[in-house]
Amino acid sequence: MLAYYLNLALRSFRRNKALTALMVLTIALGIGASMTTLTVFHVLSSDPIPGKSERLFYVQMNALPDSQYDPGDRDELLQMTRLDAESLLKQGHGKRQAMMSAGSVVILPTAAGQSAFRVESRYTTADFFPMFDVPLKHGHAWSARDDADHARVAVISSKLNQQLFGGADGTGRTIQVSGQSLQVIGVLNTWAVNPRFYDLTNDEFGNSEEIFVPFSTAMDLAFPLSGSMWCWGDTPEGKTALSAPCAWLQYWTELGAGSDAADYRRYLDNYIARQHDAGRFKHPGDLKLLNVMQWLDRNHVVPSDVRLQLWLALGFLVICLLNTIGLLLAKFLRRSSEIGVRRALGASRRTVFAQYLVEAGIVGLTGGSLGLGLALLGLAIVRKQPADYAPMAHMDLTMLLATFGLALLSSLLAGALPAWQAMHVTPAIQLKSQ
Amino acid sequence: MELRPILSTLLRHKTAAALIVLEIAFSCAIVCNALFLINNRLERMHRPSGLDESHLVFLRINGISHDAEGNAVTRADLNALRAIPGVRAVTTINQATFANSMWMSSIKLRPDQEDSTMATTNYMVGEGGLDALGLKLVEGRDFKPDEYRNADDNNYPSVILTRALAAHLFPGASALGKSIYVFGDQPHHVVGIIEHLAKPRDAGPGAEYDMSMLFPVRFSYMDGGIYAINVADPARRDAVLDQAKQVLSHIGPTRIVSVNTSRTLEDLRTRYYRNDRAMAWLLVAVSAALLVVTALGIIGLASFWVAQRTRQIGVRRALGATRAQILRYFQTENFILATVGIVLGMGLAYAINQLLMSKYELPRLPLMYLPVGAVLLWALGQVAVFWPARRAAAVPPAIATRSA
């Protein structure tokens, strides 16, 4: 039966080449535009650490003194003070926890003929590596003991390892970092999480840092910082001192599969209560405990332009569909007499409906294939754009299947009304007018 | 022209007529908003920065390790840069407009004020800064030589504000001679007002774009200072920049040039607004595609109608209707459909704008976009329907006598 419908559809296409081509092109344009923007949206809003994002939590509290506390202002304070971060880290209530900040350092060459260069750096504590599943190619990450000892060690990216040691295992070697000697103890495998959820005060998309240094060591050596720092008072000991009234650190905790976020929240509430007792502040502290996806959502990591483009493309698709409905209607009703003959010869309404829907579906799938080409072209153009997320705009299998799904669904939707009208053609009138 | 036969024919083809109306309505709504968004981006990109953009280049160097002699090295650097042929003026500045980072500080109007009045950007400019940067003084005076301080000295006696910031802090009064408190308890006296100076980056409401303050501070390269070089001949900016990098590599301790910040100001501006430019082009492309698709839809349905009504047209021609009258019939028919679509589209345009206003903090759609969209869609409809209508007019009267 389906073969017969297909045959009829093909005949009809041959009879009306221009109209058919127009429909296919319209659907292709709509699908191409929608799938380009949907793919970008899909890439940008995907889970950067699948399987674990539910158990990783960003801790956020407002430690402003009461005189400066303004509930309307709470969004400004996304980060933690060093005092709070160090206290929580010491108490170690979660399964794992890490405090961190970003910076950039100058690396001196190890071989003659190279010149000094600047790389992005991360200053963090030992749990960072197991917590975020950071893969290591050579050596190992540092331990909590190294943190406590302010060990002069570093873990470097494979790219930096390539640059400095030509790809040979660099562990055990000493490198010059912003005028200080550090020993390389580990080399990362390729590691690029996008978006870089663990620190959204720097670029959200792009490569991970090139060098990782224990937080205590980086503070001793006064390595330069980057990212945002919010201070609310004078700081004679410097802005990075333990007691400095500045919020500038990211604090992440991993909770066990069985352990409850509510439990951890109670612990943090209790921590804030003790800050009240200590007289640091009396306000509620705006405690937030967000898992990875909530944290990304909270920070609007998908750029608003990308959302706008998505809506624009979907609006475009709607117009393309309206257009297709109109053209299909014109096409089907032009064949009213043919429908009349088929109905008079005993074809049921359902058969007529099915046949025209098959025809619409074929138009949709053809348009979808062409649209896939346009979407791939669109993505190639997106990748040429200057935005820092651009290189990630690639179609995966999900989006490939979604393209055909969307094409089929939209063409069937577009075909339903014309097919419905065709089904209700009265055979008697058509036959009489012949 | 008699409208009644057109209307009654349309009523007999409700579905097809409704589809054209809907298509025109959606196109009108989206195109109106797209034009508005394009205009918004263009306006954003063309805000004046207040700087001498065609002559300025920025050069930033980073020290490899801490250098206690930062100020002395910076003085030597400035002298070396001034000696490069084609350089009109050089100054130090703490941040480059349109670059990646921005310094922000809170302003208080009284030393004992608990909450700050607002936070905005502070430019620290060295000697000769106003002239080198091309900033236009509209009230008061430039900094005096004895007012410049080193970066580690937080006691800056004077400040210069942009007109927008001065008007915001001291509404209805001249800011000259007044004091603000930014760094500690010592007042900074407002000595001058400049016409414009953009913040390095957009942050906060758009109206704050032009709210900047300037302090007389000598920033050394160790503090993250940037050299702002005013080049006499715009065509030689890149050459001077290259020469400056070479000159600096010969003096002072080992330093590296920061690639991202060492560029012409025009280049930095282009990079800063590239996303806006890309978005504007995208909106243009989508609007064009939308109009083409709508036009094709109109052509398709109108052709179908013409084919369906061939006999009817032939009868009218046989009864004495001229070709022009047939042509006008279809043009009028399209005009009616377009008008209904446009009316619906305007409502829809307004609704979409409401949504954009709530989600993207866009302003209200100015009313002038509605007639623009209307005229565009009317014209599009007339052009699109012309081809099928001409075919209809070409139907010979004799067809009326033939059996179908």
C-alpha cells in the first residue's frame, strides 16, 4: 500500500516540478536555519561533566558586613572570601572539596632560542583533580599534604608539556614560573570542559588552564590573579590575605551519591549561624548551593544572542511551514477531480488522507535532507564567527536524528490540513464537473 | 473597483486566504522586530567613545617577575616611545577602552556615607593624558603637573568626570569644585568635565556607557599600565606599533608584549563589536530570507487561484472586462489580504516586542517601525502577485466558450 502511495506521490511531483521544488526548498530553508541554531544551543547548554553534575555543588554565601549588606545586591557576590573558603575546606564536610582562583603567569623557556610566554593558570587544592575527573597522562596530581606544605610543585597541560619539553614526559623537571622555580609532578591528558563551569568569572568557553599550582604555594609566591574580586573595605595586609574583606574564590564540593544536599545545606546554615555568633554579620548570608546545571543556568551561560537566534530561526520555520501548507493545499486541491475519481471507485477517506500525508512526508524528508546540508553549511559559518564558543559548533548524532525528526514532524503538520481538505472532496460534484 | 466580488470569492477560499494572511502577519511581526534589533545594534556600535580613535594605539607589556624599579623603567620607556618618528604624544593609562578588563570603583559623595552612590570605571592617566587621548574638555581645566601621583599613593587630589557622570552625580548643578570620595577618606576635587569617554566594556545599564572618571596617576608597567601612543599619520599606526615593541625590547628588564591589548584602538573597537556586527548581518539575512519565502508563498497560491479561476476570468473578459481590470482585480485582492495580515502582524509585532523587553531588556518598539513594516509587506505582496495576475490578464475571452 505504501509503495502505491509513494508511486502516486512521485507522479504528482513530476507533474508539478516547480511547485514541488518550491516546497522542498522552503522546508529546507526552515529546517536548515532551525537546526543550525538548535545545534549551537544544544552544544552550549549541554552538561559539561555528565554523570557527575548532579553531585557537584557550587557554594555561595554573602559575607558582607551588615552595614554594607543590601539584599538587592546579592547577585554581585558570587564568590567566597578566603576566610570562609579555608574554614569550609578545613572542616571537609563534603566527600571532596576544593577552593580555587584563576591567574596568569609567565613561563620562562627551558631551551635556548625560545622566548618567555604567558599562560593561564589555576590555583587550587588537591581534591580539584579527582573531583572534576581531570585525566593525567604522566605523573600524578598533588596531595592534601602538598597543600599543607606549600609544596613548590605544578601540574601542566599536555600543550605546555609539548611546548617546554617537546612532548617528552616533563615530570620531575623544574620550570620557571613568574620568576619562581616549580617542579612538574604531573602532565594532563587532553582536558577541555566546555563551558568551563568551575570558574565563570573568566572566559566561559575555550581551553582549560595550562598550569595548575597548589593554592597555598601560589599565595606564597604572589602569583597574579585574574577574574573578578569584590572588596568592601581597606586591606592593609593585601587583598588576598586570609582576613581580607574580599570575595574572590570559587568553592566546589562533591557530595556522595547517598549523601543528601539538604544535609549539607543544614551544615552550611549552621556555619553561617556561627559567623553570626562571631559577630561577622547578622544578615541571612544568602546561602546558595547549586549543582553544575543549576549553576550554569543561574549564570546565563548560553549567550542571550544565541537564544535570540534560536527564537528567530523557529519563527522563520513557522513561516516556512505556513508557506508549505499553502502550497500543499494548492497542489492537492488542483487534483480534486483525481480525488473524486478515486473516491468514486471506492477509496475511503482515510486512504485519501494517508496518501496525501505520505506525499507531504516525502516533501518533508527531501526538504530535511537538503536542510541538513544547509545546517552543516550554517554551522561551518558559525565556526568562522569570532565568538569563543564558535569552534564547538558541531552536529552530533542526536542533532542529526533531530533534523530528520523535525523535518518529518513539520511536514506532516503542514500536510495534515491540506490532506484533511482533500479527504473531504465530494466525489459526486467532482465527477459531474468532468 | 467593486470590492464585493473579491470579498465573496475570498470567503469561498477561506483556508487559502487565511494562510496568506497568517504568513504576511508573521513576516510583518518578525521583520518589524528584526529591523528594530538591527537598528539597536547599529546605534550601540556607533556610540562615541570620546577618544581620538583614528590616531591611537595601545601597547601593553608584562613583567616576568616583580620589578621594584617599575616607575623608573616606565619613565625611560615613555621617553623612548616619544622619540619614535611620527609619534605625537604618549601617556600611560591603566586600562584600554574596548579591551578585556575594566577597573571599577565605588563613588561616595560624603566621606561618612555607608552605601556608595554608584560604581563606575576609573581611568588613571599620566602626564599629558587628555591631549594624547584626544579627550575634549568642556568645562574646568586639565590636571596640573603637581597633581600627578604614583599608583601606590591612594591620595589623589583631583578628578575629571565625563559630562554624563557629572550630571548623574550632581543633577541640576555644576560639578566643578565639588568633591567625591573614591579611594579612602580624602576628597577628590572635580577640576574638569570632558565631553565623552566610554567605559572599557559595557556593564550595568546602557546609560552608564559614557560615565567615566579620570585620576591623575602615573601607572608603571608593573602595575599593569598601558602605553597610549598618539600617531600623527593613521596609515603608520601599525608600523609605529612594531617599532615601539622593538624599542622597548632593548631597554629595561626582560618583558613580554601582551598580544591582546597591543593594537590600534580601531582594531580593539572592531573586535569589541564583532558579535553585534555578526548579529546585525544575521538579522538582515533572516529578514531577507523571510520576505523571499513570503513572496514565493504568495506567488504559489495566487498562481493556483488563477489556474482555478481561468474559466471565470474568461467569462469576465468575454463580457467586456479589460486586461487592466483583471490585473487590478488580483492586485486588489492581494492588497486586501495584505492589509488584514499587516493589522494582525502589528499586534503580533507588539507582542513579540513585549516578550523581548521582558527577556532581553530591550526598549519598547518605536511606533515608526510599524508603518515601515506595513509598506514593506504591501509592496512585497503587490510585486509577488504581479506575475500570476499578468498571466490571469492574458487569459483569452474565447476560453469562456470552451468546455472545461
